Amino acid sequence: MKFPTAEAVRTGHGRLPFQEAMSLISLPDRHADGQTIKRYMSRRRPGLPGNEIIILAEKTKIAGMGHNAYGGHVYSQAGLAASLSLKAAQNATGRDGGGKKKKFCIHTIHGFFSEGGLGDRPYIYEVTNLSSNGAFPNLLVRVRQPVSASTNPDGDHYPRADADLPLGAVCFSAMVSFRPSGITQFDAQEPSPQSRFADILSSRKPMEWNPAPITDIKAALDSVPGARNAVGLFPGVDMRKVDMRAYNKDRPFHEKRELVLYKLLAPLPTTDASETVQGSSTGDEGGDEKCAIEGPDAHVGTHAYAADRNGLLMIGDHAGFGDEFARAATLSWSFVVHVNPDDVLMTYSDGDDQWWVQEACFPRVQAGRGIVHVKIWSPRGVHVASMYQDGIIRRQPRPGEKGKL
């Protein structure tokens, strides 16, 4: 595999726009048990956060670092594959099943990680219907990877030929639901973090906070000079972590908070370019076209992609695992959008007025697992979405402790 340079990791030079990082091509449909299975393949290598710290260390060995793919990639891309499949079906029939065509947006993504993703080969997505309710579409996405590395030795820009390689077991599956815009008859939310943490947030301009850590593990960051200020190659969004140490000091675990600010690296289309969905093959002879990553679902995907960054690792930091880190791995993850499609849209800006806020808390840690609860807030202080992530978080065993990591 071809890897970036330490200078690129330090400066963030070469970070990809979201639509490029998430780009897909359509594959020919399959048919089984009376259903059409829509198929897609990822084009670009997922992020490898463990590798970035190793690259930055310039070949210094960091114990405990791995090479698995960033889980937010397959999670977000599964939602996009479901979106493309729904649009293809609606485009083929010219209606939503209820007599007229509606515009839908991702409502929920419930994902399950059964195998670790690998960063040297593409993801193959297969999408089928869970229900036929035209007003509330529900789709199932199953994801697998080839059992061998990409035919491109660089491990990126995956060629179409990779889709013909033998596939391994399902590594990720998701249930994705969609809803059209609705009428708001009552609106309630708690005060926004922009108001609750106004003193902290106003103490610096957004870009003056440190970049979100390339991997939020104390031992790794302390071992590599400059690691805490490295921008990294996280695509799609610029992310800044607010210093909440003074606020969190002496607070019980469930009251600790982390705030992460983020905004788009590059413009992301807010509408679908046309009613004809690119890459929506309708038969065994179709496919092999690049799919358009655009519209409200692309923005939902961006929020979901960013929400996974360092989540479980932040639990480890608060739990005192930073110098004894052993493992972190997501098991299940739910993302729920609370608002209409227009309210999920992000605006690209060089100024300080378009920073979104992730507010994370950690309500439960037990049995080697932890919960990360993230609320997504718009620049205007609207609670747009929530994420609930359950995963393994463990330190190295101490003398006398037993149990499998």
C-alpha cells in the first residue's frame, strides 16, 4: 500500500472532500428470492487512523496501534448506498408507491459491526428492501470485502475488477429508514451547548482550538512530538476539539462532556442534480457508473461520518486507560435525524459562522464496553441529530486480572 508522508499528516495537506472520499460505483443488480439486490462498490481507501500516528512517528513503533479501517466510513457509506438504491427504485417507477413522488431523507441508520474493515480493499454493498411502505421506506444493507487486497497495489482508487474478487463474510450490516419532510406542530429541545458552554466556547476562536486528535490515546500522543497539533488526513470536515479539562475536573463520569467543532472542507451539493439517479442500474447488464454523492442524504452522511471520530477513545481517556490502552471497537451504532431535510444541510464557509457542534457524553461503562451518546447541533443551536454508540473499550490487563480482550 502507498501511504501519505509525515508532513501530510502534520498539515492535513491532501484531505479529500466528502463526496470524493465516499464515492461509489454501481455494480450490476442481482436477483434472489424475488427481490432485486442493488449493488455498489467503494472507490477510495477508508481512513486508517492507527497508521497516521505511526507515519507521524516516522517508523517509531507505537504499541497497540492497528491498521483497521475507520468504522465511520462503512457506516456512512452504507447509508449513502441505501439512499442511492431508494432513488433508483423511485426513478424506475416514477413514484413512491403512494401515487406521487416524494423526496425522502435518511431518518435513521442502525448499524452492526461483525468484522473489522480492512483498508487495502473496497467495500461491496448489497441493498434490499425491508418493507414496502411507500411513506416510510426501510432498507437493509449488507457489506462485505474481498478476501484479498485490491488489484491496485496502491490500495486506493479501487478498479472495477476488485468487485469480481471472492468476497469474505459480512463485515457490517445496517437498517436504514427514510422519511419525507413533516409539519412541526410542537418543538422542544434542551438549551444548546452554544448557550450552556458559552464562556468556554467564546474564550477562543474555533480555529484556535487544537485539531481533533488523529487518534485520541494519551500514550500515543505523548510519544510522538507534534502529534497533538497534527491535523491528520480525516476527509470531509475540519474538526477542532474544545479543551474541556477544567469543566470535567472532579465531575462524575456521567456528567463529563466533550465538545468537537466541525465544518465542511469543501462545498457539498445540497440538492440532487437531476431526477435521474446516476449509477442506478436496472438489470444485470447495468452498473459500472460513478454515483452522485449529493443532496440532504450526503449531508446526513457527513454528520454521521464525523460523529464516529475518537468516540470510544474519549471514554478510554476519561477512564484512565490512556497509558494502558489495549482495544476499542464499535459493536453497534444508531444515528437518528430529528429534523426535516433542510435543517441537516451544511454551508461551506471560510468564516467562523458555520461551525457545527458535537456534544458527547458517556452514560455507561461496564463489562468491557462503553456507551457514547453524541448530540449534533447546528451553528444556530438546533439539535439536528443524535448518535448512540456501543463498543468495546479496554486497557491492558493488570496482574491478577483474567479475561479475554
